[in-house]
Amino acid sequence: MAFTGLGKELECSVCLSLYTDPVTLRCGHNHCQVCIDQVLNTQDSSGVYSCPECRAEFQERPELQRNITLCKIVENFLSTHRVKLNTLNFCSYCLNSPVPAVKSCLLCEASLCHNHLRAHSKAAEHVLSEPRTSLQDRKCSIHKKILEYFCITDATCICVSCCLIGEHQGHKMESLDVASEKKKENLRNILQKLTTKRFENSEKIWSLEERRRKTKEKAATEVKSVNAFFSDIRRWLDNLEKKVLSEISRQKDQVSLSLMNAVQKLETEVDELSRKMRHIEELCNMTDPLTVLQDLDTGDFSDLEEEGGGEDTWGHGEGDRGVEMISHISQTLSDMIKDANATFYVQGSAEISLDVMTADNNIHISNDGKTATWTRIEQNRPESSERFQNFQVISKTFFYSGRHYWDVEVSESKEWMVGICYASIHRRGRQSYIGDNKNSWCLHGELYDNQCSVIHDGKVIRLPHQISSGGQFSGARFRIFLDYEAGQLSFYELCEPTRHLYTFTATFTEPLYAAFYVWKGCIKLLGEEQELSGKKCELSAEEQGLFEVLDVSETCLDD
């Protein structure tokens, strides 16, 4: 249908019809949502999007904003337009000038204005209705009588003759008013359901759009993070390459100088030997025995055999040592890259929280599940087969594949252990301690020194490293790195730079849990922000109160 005036302004430039669910582009032009979606879909392959009306281009697919105000304007316009269409039905008896009809008589098949309606018959058979241009649809096509009933059996409108003598005899039927009200009630129920469904779909659309927006934002953040991450790797590799090449050049120069000195010394010896050989040949050719016997230059030839023995040393040994030194640089490079693996494999620490159901009753677990604090105060948790009885706790999180790491901070602890274990580890007795069985691996530290040990299956390996981050492990931070498929568990000290302490190699056969032991003090799991901040592990007010109780208890024991 063609429109003029306001109607023309409400037409979509794509379908040339009134807007349906109008949406707005960034350039300000409006289109039907279905129309503009189809246009943008055809532009996906080119990667450049444009407005169908003004041809404004967008580098990314533009987000569509629903124009609620324009939507209401279109609805009001359509409502007004329908009223005007209804008033186009004129009185059948006003022949001189068209007068709008107010009622239509179904029996007379005529439309009536106010004047002719007053003169019209009031008999019951003259059924009046709203003005209509066509009245044939209100009469039975067979009997030409007014439709007054609704046949429920055949779901059709019928006249009285259809009920009495027609094919609808014996069918269940109702008056049009009753059937209409029932249908209206059913339609109201359907309308309510449709309204609810539309509202739910609108909520879902909003939710999906919000998720889409957040996904784009997160993707953009991840892209920046990945770019920065690989920039660091490239910078690290460039520096490493310069360092290694410089070391190789230094070693080459050192070995070359040593070999050159050896060559010069040997050349001097060769010249001296040639001179002596010529002199000896001259003596051998003399006939005067007195001259031969009195020659004094032949007295220093007795050590020729010993001098000859050193020739092989200069010819091969020095060069071999140079090659070994340069090969050692390559091995050092390999070790450096291996130690860097924990940094480059994963970009975020694993989300780990402590399982209070496994915590010993002398271990207090913070509300966020990140801190385990030793306490003399019994926590009165119910006994269970999962609970440890030796100051230990394990995580809720478990790992059965992939590479993961988590960081911990030790504060004021006299003895502590961090590591991993299977769920099948014993919960009571000496065999339940982390590292004292085949089901667990750990890094162990004690208050009396700043050195650590690693323990597995009861075997203790003392590490040579002095821990640099915090005296007596106060505020010391460590990283636990797990590569399940490779069967490696590595421990690092978080200092500047990060230092590799030890790597276990094993074949993991069960899911692995993070495991902790603490006697006095606390162990805290660090989040990513805490890892980067460099701040000391802070205790909550509740945990601080526990330490104050411990201090009082220990003072009483000392007294």
C-alpha cells in the first residue's frame, strides 16, 4: 500500500513498507530489523558494512539499537489509518452526497447513516452490525439467511435452516455470541502466553546481546594480553640470543688465542729441531773423530722423546676443550628454556580453593577457601573418612590433564609442605603425611634454616638453594607447576628472577589434588593480582585473632 505525508516518512527504504520492529544504525537511519539483518548478512563476506540509505561504511558489523519511539509512532499511525478505512463505508440511501454509515443491516444488506437508521425497521430479523462494505460473508451461502449459530462439530458458522434441515442436524452448536466469547477467552489466554513468550524472548535477546558484547570485550582483552605475552617472549628470546652469541664469541676468541699460542710455540720448536738435525747431519758426514767427540751442541738431545710426548696434547687436547666449552653453552641454553617453560605454557593461575571437609581440626580455613592457618583451637568439625588428622588439607579442585600452576605464600610457619597427591592418600598415621608415600609429592621447609627439601615415597632430597624471599620463610612465595601428560611437577621460588628449585618426573595415573601441611603460621593461595602486587600475605582479622591466641598459649607454655 502506498502512503503519503507522514506515512511516506515511516516507510523502510529496503522493503518500502511501514517499519516493522524499527532499529537504528550509527549513521542515524532506521530500517526494519529483518530487512537490515538480511542486508548485513549479504555484506559479511566482504567484511565491509554500509547503510542501504546513505552508504555510510562501518569497519565492523554495526550493533542495532531498537527505536522504541519510532515503533510507537508506527503503531499509532496504523491505528489511525484503520479508523479512516472503516469510515469509508457510506450510507446506501444517501444518493446525493456520500454520508458515512454508522450501522449495516444484515437483512437488508444496506448501510445506514444516523438519519436512515432512525427510520429503519426495529424488527428482530433486521440484525444491525458495524458498518461493512461487504455483507455477503454474514449470510449462509446455501440458504441465504443470516448466520446465527456456530457448529462446534464442524467449527463453522451456520444459519437456522442449517440447524433444522441442513447437513448440520444433530451437531453440537452454540449461538454466535457464546461461541465468540469462548473463542475470545481462548485468544486472550493465547495472547497472554504470546506476550509472556515475547517478553521472555526479549529478555533472552538482551541477555545474548550482553553476552555477545562481553565476549567481544573479553576477546579484545585477551588479544592484548596475548600480544603482550608474545612480545615479552620475543624480547626475552632476543636478549637470550644476544647473550648466548656473545658468550660463544668470547669462548671462540679465548680458545683461538690459546691454540694460536700453542701453534707459535710448536713452530719455534720445529725450527730448533730442524737446526739440530742439520748440525747432526754435518757431524755424521765428518771424517775427523776428534771434531765429532768434542762438539758441545749435541749434549741436549737426550730429552727429545719427552718433548715429543707433548706434541699430541697441543695438537688435539686444547681444541677438544674449546669444543666442549662451546657445547656447554648450548646445554646451558637448553636448561634455561626448560626452566622458562612454566612461564610460557600457561598465562593464568589455576582457580583453587581448599576443601574444609578434608581439613584437620587444628587447621582453620578462611571463608574464601584460600588460607589454611594452624590453631590450637579445635574446629569441632564432624569426623569423616576424608578428614586428615595431621595438620593437612587438600583442594576441592583436581587435575587429570593439561598444564596448571598455582602460587602460595608461607607466613610465620615453623614447618610446612606444599605439593600434590592422589585422593587415595591415607588420612591417618605416618603414611598420610605429604611426601611420605607413593601417592604424594611435596616441597618441605622448616623454620630453623632457609633451605628446602623435596620428598616423595619417604625419600628426602635436600636442595642446595638458599631461599631469598623472606627470612625464615616469612612471606616466602612459591609456584607449583604441574604438567600432567609430561608427568612433571616443578617447584619455583617467586623472586627476581623466578628461580627453579626442583622437578619431579613421574607417570600420573589418578586425578591430582593440591595438598598443604602447616604447623604454626599459615599458607595462603595467591590470586593473579596478589602474584603481581609483590605485597606480603596479609592475615584477616579472624586469622590475626587466632595468632594472638597462639602467642598467649605459647607464652603460658614457656612459663
